[in-house]
Amino acid sequence: MDIDNNTYYSDQKNKSVPETVCVSTWNINSVKAHSNVLNIYLSKNQPDILMLQEIKTQTDLFPFLELSASGYHALVKGEKSYNGVAILSKTPVELITDVLPDAPDNGEQSRFIEIFCPTLKTRIINVYVPNGEPGTSDPHGTSKLEYKLAWLDALQRYIGQLLEQDIPFILGGDFNVIEYDHDVYNPAVFKNTAFTILPVRQRFRALYYTGLTNALRRFSTPEQPVYSYWDYRGSAFKKNNGILLDHIFLSPHWADKLLSINIDSEMRGMEKTSDHAPLQCRLSLL
DNA sequence: ATGACGGTAGCATACCGA
């Protein structure tokens, strides 16, 4: 019994056991510049887990206190100006690693964080896959596209290892892959880019062959495309000139528990917001 | 053909993103 924490103790007495859980992901495009919409999202949807990408700040400058006031714990892999990922959780979580094993840059760019959530008894893996454009130089002299391909290869190997061990996990984030032509408003615009070329699509689809379920594909069809990104330019959101880039993948344990998934495009329509919309799924705990 | 728009760093404008 925890007599030092009255809130925890009194909550436990009255709380019924939750039957579902909400797990979400959002490329926030700067956690500091867009903290207002982040707070609106958290209070509106009350996700149990939120994976954030492109927080664009160093770990020690992350707004831990503000989020703690909203009732969220946070584990963060930050970086100055670029990239950066974090996982918010209503209950305390434990860091497993903030470097993708065998990543081509050994985690120099902050694109990966994996945690264990004791209350959900699952791992959460949050990824911000390299963009890959324009295909010129990257920090290590290889092209940005090669960096992206090598990064996806490393992800695939690591996911394979977890599945071999029957470890339950949820993999979410910004994959920077346009899996099908119907995932973009105008396929011609992205033809022969690092988003659509076969080697990139093959590596994305390899996640299925390994045994993962793409939560969104359970409920969507090519005839009714859904998008998670709209460019700031050219009134793209107003015209629904979008792209589907963000995904949630479920290990076999969770695939059977999937109840629903949706993209909260309302958040994309707000002032001072990210160019991505959040993606959230509801899972059964029974 | 190019840029658009927006964030960061840092103070003018370059770099990056998708």
C-alpha cells in the first residue's frame, strides 16, 4: 500500500478495471511550437499512450512539467532542431532503448524510442523513419535514400527478432512511405521519389510478411482513401491534397484486440498546428 | 521550371521537411 500517495490510493478503491486502451501516434512538428494543439488533443482524446515524432528539441528542453500537469509521464529522445521522438503515457513506463539496434548511424539522429508499459504489459516502439529525399548527401557520406533503406532494413531485422521471441508490442510512427498510389492525392507528384520507389515500398511491406498487422488497413479501402499529412502550402488541407504516412502496426497478440482506429483530422484544421494529424487506435484488454 | 509554408537557429537567411 502506498500511504504517501493519496491520489493513487483513493483512485484504486473506486476505479473499475478498464476494458479498452487508446494508443496513438502524432508527428507534432515541434512539441514547443505546437504545445497548444497537443494539450487540446490530450484533453479531448485522453490517449493512454501517445507516440510523438519530430519534437525538434533537446531532451532537457522537453516540456516535462507541463505534460506532468496534464497527467502524463514522458520518455524522450531529443535532438537540437531536427527529428526527436517521445512517448507519453498515463502510467509510468520504462525505457528499453532509444537507439534502433544496428541503425546505420548508430542512433546519431533521434528517430527511435522503445519502452515497456507495465500496466499494459506491452512494449511500445515509436519510429520516425528518414525522409530519404532528395537523395544527395547525408551526415555519413552515403545518400539520404541509402540511409533510409538501411534504416528500414535495421527496423525489419529488429522487428523480426521481437516476433521470434513472441514479445507483444505496438509499433507506431511516421514511416515516410507511400505504400500505395491511392495513399496520395496525386501519385504523379511523388512518382520516383524516396516515398514510392519499389525498394522503399518493399521494405515497408516486409513488416507484414514478418507478421505485423497494419491497424488502419483493417478498416480502410482503396476506394475511400485516408490521409495523415497535408502540406502547409497551397491550401492542401482545404483541398484534401493529403498523403498517408503515419501508421500503427500490431504484433499478433494485439492484432486480435483491435477494436477501431481513426485519424483525428480535426487537429490538422486548427491554428498553429502540425502538418500531420494524429492516428489513434482502441484495443481491447479482455 | 520554380516556389509555395512553417519550424529552428539566431538575427539574415540557410537548412530541412514531404
